[in-house]
Amino acid sequence: MPVDRSMELVPAVLHVDMDAFFAAVELLDHPELAGQPVIVGGTGRRGVVASCTYEARRFGVHSAMPMFRARDLCPHGVFLDGRHGRYSEMSEQLHEVFATVTPLVEPIGLDEAFLDVTGSRRLLGSPVEIAHALRARISDELSLRCSVGIGRSKLIAKLASEAAKPKVSRAGVEVGSGVHMVAADEELAFLHPLPIEALWGVGPATAKRLHALGITTVGDIASVGEAVLVRQLGRAHGEHLAALASARDPAPVVPGRAAKSIGHEQTFPTDITDVGVLRAKIVAMSDSVADLLAREHLAGRTVTLKVRFGDFTTLTRSHTLDIGVDASAAISAVADALLEAVDLVAGVRLLGVSVSALAARDTTRQLSFSLEARPSDLVDRGSVAQTSWDEVAQAVAAIRTRFGKLAVGPVSTLDVRTDPPEWWGPSRDGQSAEGAG
């Protein structure tokens, strides 16, 4: 009797989202905190919440919330500094499990990923069976929990994983289903009651414009029609939302999606006006960015400086070079020059350095570049620094690979601590929370 292959033609995408990942990892290392409201992030007043247990969510605490607000809501909570290095270590183990299911894995941060299991069904079973088996392995091997959404597209799978998660109320924590599948004939019934903010591309500004038209649900977007959306939001954005509201999301799962930029930023415990201190911070941040670029064998042509002042006003300044840079000296040379054009009188709350327009290191070099060249303006000195420091950068990368990040670094950073990239801000002791090198 012939085997029915019809179901193998239907795309099957999983979205795996770890439950309170950073907080859950902390509980692995501190099992005595199980059942308590644990809040992880930048524990200083300027820090933000990176993750929290569901016990903390009962009090209204959530990720990206200012830490001082979390302390007001949950004063009896356990507040822990984030440890990016530890979370990265667990994330690597998690992705090793993903790779045993399918080679088509698209990572989204440390704690979530899309998996295309369309071709895995003959070997591993139905998408629901694969999802349950995956959850069991993650629980058994890593002692962590996750929620899995299943759909024909990434959008549906992402929203389905939200439906599978635990629910929190003042009464307590309700265990979620863990796995939620949205079949093809159920997509519109699932999508249309959701708020418009559930769709990708609906941020605060777009939501405000749609609300002004009386559009509050995904179903409303579908009903109003593409023509109205295009008039209100422009052709690209309007067509995009109309498609999503009709459950049309053609975006494929892209394995090993490359980063668009690599950067480092730090929130300071107090505003800084001293340009010398900020320059030292830039050198240290540039060194960290160079280390991250070296690990990925990447270089980038655009260097960006991000400055946030005490009143939360934020500006960015960028410069694009003729060649790709990955040397610490080249990155800091450009960022330092960009800083010279910034008025610092208001005091700097946050400083960041990033490199974008990334490509494989060997493809971003020009074959001929004179070391005797003189920069036509300040930021062009980055190209000179890169070429001059090329061999030094490679030697530093080799030393760090063998002996660790702290084995070598710019002498000007000896007295300047800048932890690896964190978005959750300073800890209680006035430094950035610990992270991965």
C-alpha cells in the first residue's frame, strides 16, 4: 500500500522559547531559591530587569522594567546581577540539542529559536511529537523548561509559543500547555482576536495610528483592507501588515543568521562629563567589540557611537570606512573621533560602540593601502590604525583564544572596567553586571 506523503509537503515550523531563561539558569546554580521571586538584571538603580521567575511576575515585575520599579513592586524579591557568560554557556548546550532535531535552526538571542522540522517528520514523527520530545530532552539534559509553538510559518509558531507559556495572576502561576499547535485551518481564528501589537512591525507609533482609526485587533487589520493600510502607513508597511493579518508570512527559517552588528554599551551609575573618562571607556569597549569580531572572524566598515544623556536624550554618530575594521585600535580611533563632535555638558548616562556592515574578515580588506597615508579628517585615521595594527590584532586574538580574554589588552584599560555587552545596566556596586567575554 503506498505511503501518504501529503503531510510532508506542509511546512512545519517550531518556535522554542525558554521559560524565564536567565532566572531559570540562576536557579540551577542556586536551588535554594526555588519558589522565590527571583529577579535578574542590573541591580543598581539605573539597571533594568533582564528576567524574573514567574513568582516575581505575580507582583507585576517583567523584563525590561526599570529595576527600581521592580524593587517597589516586589521589595521582598531576590535580586541577582545578570551573568551573560553563564547564560551563553547554557545557550550553547541548548542549541546543540536543537541541532539533533534539524539543521534548519534560526537562533533568536540566547533563549529562543525557530526550527524548520518539515523534513524531520519521517524520522522523528509529527511536529507535536517532535515538540514534546524536544521539551523532554531539554528538561532531562539541561534541567530547564521551554514552551514550543507550532505552525506553518514563523509568525504563527511565535504566537503559538506564547499561548503555550505559563500564565500568571495574583492567584498564582497556572502551568501552561508547554506545546501549542495552530493547524492551517485554525490560523485566522487564532490570529484575529489578538491585539494588533502581536504582529511584527506594529510598534508604539504604528499602534497609535491604527488605534486612532479604531483598529485594535488583528481581525480589524484584516477587515479594513490593504488599500486603507497602504494609505495610512505607506505601501511596504501596509502590505506587510495586511499579509500577516491574513496569516501570510513567507519568511523562511534561516539557519545561522549572521549578526547585523556587534557592539558593546554600558550604563553608568552616575552621569559622566569628563571626556578623558569617556575616552578610556571607548578604548575598553572597542577592545571588547574587537574580541567579539575576532571570535566570529568578521570585520565591519561602519563604526557607530551611541550616547544617551541624563535626560534620556539619545544620539548616534556613525562613520563608514573604505576597509573593514576589526582591530581594537581602529575601532576606538573612529569612535573617539566621533565623540569629539558631541557636546557632553549634559552628562553621559550610557555610552556604546558598535561595528556594522559586517563581512568575513578576509573579504573586507583592500589589497593596496599605504601606511604612509594621512587621514583626510579625524575619523579616517581608523583605516590607518586598522592597517597598521592588522598583525597585532591577529596576535591578540590568538593569545586570548589560548589564555583567555584577560591575558592581554590595551594598557589604558587597566583601571577601567567595562564588562561585556549588557543591556540591563549597572549592578549595585556601581559596575556593569557580569557578562561573557
